[in-house]
Amino acid sequence: MRRFIALTATAALALILVPFAAQAQDPEQQIEETMSVTIQNPGTITTAGNVTVTATIKIADLNADEIKSYKVELFNGAGTALLGQFCSVTYNAPEPPNEGVKKVDIAFTWNSKRIPAANGAENCEGGTGTVLPSGGSLSTNNTYKIRVTATTFGVPTPDQADTDEPFSGVVTINNAPATPSNVALSHNKDAKTIKVSWGRNAEPDVSDYRVQECVVDKSSKPCEDNSWKTKADVRGQSLEVKAENPGIYRYRVIALRPTATGATIISEPASAKGDPTEIEVVADPEVTTTTQPGTPPDTTPITVTKTVVKPTRRVQRAAPEVVQRIVEEAPGYNTNLPYNGEGAETASSGLGGDAGEGEGQRAILIPLAGGALLLVFAMQVHYLNRRAGAGLETVPVDFDEF
């Protein structure tokens, strides 16, 4: 019975002491219960300038541990890639015990144009007047998060980190690019072109530039805002443009930078600062040709194509000679009358000559034939008159009488 009572008492005591033993063997759990880290700013914001960062680290139980160190870091928007560290602070061991740092208020301004370096600054206390980072690389327009981590002098094991590592809200940065530098102009008169060149921006996400042109008729005339015309968006540091018409040509360059959402934000325009700041294009002079005294004329032979037309000559042919044919008189024919036989054919055909001679013969024979007919007609009239006078006496006609 006594033995049963002893075992029961031992078991009850063990159950009572188990929670205390577990708490003594888990110092990390004890630290988590005594320290808290909160970030007041920034929340979820979109900005084109500096960002105010405020946070608080404190020990909940003032009779427990003290803060040993803390650091502030910059991450990508997802919180998975460490980009740099703003600052870090480490305190000495508390002397005497329980008289160390129990609370820290963090406050500084993030210069959002720059990404902090890997090690960051050694001290980030000093209020919102402290601007970080002072160095580091230039930032891109993107989304970011800020994380604060703290450690304590743990009891009984030191350097136990708090497992709660709060992040700030998402910070969207949309900074405008810087104004381009070293804008210069050069003129190629023969090619009638103007070359515009400029320096590269330092921002890592600036790659495109916009070139604008303004043309006026005289140098004293300013360029109005609506007179600037975009010639091209260029990925590079120069552009060659045509300039053929007379006038005063001016150019300016604008840097283009993408935002975190994919839009475009532009810089202030930069005009040429060197010599020249503008290009004057004049019209080509008119070309005139003058002859100096004593200069011999140009004797260069000129080839002229002529069309030669040969005139048609009319050849006057002599009248054909009249060929007389001797025809033997046949009984019963009068040689003074036209003959209807072979001679007539020969006469009508030109007596065997060519066409010209035939025409000449006809020109002679026709009057002869007409004259013969008149002669016959006259003889007939004479004959009739004589018959009328002789009382219708038949008188033989003697042709030889006429």
C-alpha cells in the first residue's frame, strides 16, 4: 500500500513538472514570445520618388531578453530575391544583465533611384532625414518589398533569431529617366543630311530615345510646342535625317523608360548645347553660263540628222518626128483622103514608136483630119450650089479643079 502511494505521488509530481521542463529546453519559443517586429511604412504604394521607411522592434517582456542586432533589406516584389541591404546595427552585450536595448524605432528615406549594396550602411538610425542608400547601383522601375530582421540575447543560449520576419507592402517605383546629355549636330551638305547624336543614359532600363525636329525660316524665330515633330524612336545614340528644303533645323532628344506596368515614361527634352545648336540649309544657287571677252565660241561639232528628199524632175520630151510612109496608090483610092487600112492602124498606134511619140503623132493628125473634113464639107456645099444654079444638071465633080 505504501509502495502504491509512493508511485502515485511520483507520477503526479512528474506531470506537474513537465510543462516547466519543456519551457526551459525551448529558449527559441521563449524569445518568440518576448520580441516583436512591425513595419509601419511603406504599405502598398506606387511612387515616382523617395519612400519613407518606418519600423519598430521591441521586447514585450521588459524583464526578459535584450535586442542584440537588426538589419533592413530590399527584396524583389515577390519577396524571394535579395537585392541589397539598407543598414545593419549590432549592440554590445548588456552590462549588467537585463539593462540592454529593449526597443528600437527605425526611420529613414529610401532614395528609390538606387538599389542598396550587399552590405549596406552600418547605421540606419537618425530619423526620416537620413536618406539611404547614398551609394549602390541605379534602380529599375519595378516592384519591391522591404524586410526587417532582429536577433536577441537569448537565455540560456545566445544569438537566437526571431522567426517572425515581416515584409512591407509592395512598393511600385516609376521614376522618370534623366534628361539625355551631350546632344550634338553635324551637317553633310553633299548628302543633304543632318546627324543627331547624344550620350547614353545611366539608368539600366533606358534603351530607347525619341528624336524630334523643328524647322523655322529664320534663326531668331522660336519653336512652338506644337511645331516639334517626332522623326523616329531610336535604340542607340544617333540618327541621320534628310534635310533638303531650305530653313533653320533644330533637334531635341527625349529618353524613354518603361514603367513597372509596361507603360512608357519620358524625360525632359535635351537640345544641342555645342556648336552648332542649329543647322541652316540654304537653296542651291542657280547655275548661269556667261561668255568672257576674247573667249572663242564653242566649236564642238553638233551632229544633226537631216532627211534628204530628192525632187521629182519632169523631163520635157521633144515632139516626135512625123514619119511619112509612101503608099503605093491603088486604083480607086484617093491618096489625099485618110486611109482606113493599115496606115490608119499604124498612125493610131504611133507608127510603132513609144507612147510619147504616139501622143505627138495624134496631136498632129487630129488637126489634119479636122481640116480634111472641113474641106470635104466645103466641096459638098460648092457642089450643091452649082447644081442649084444649073437647073439640077448633073455635072461630074472634078476634084482636081479645086
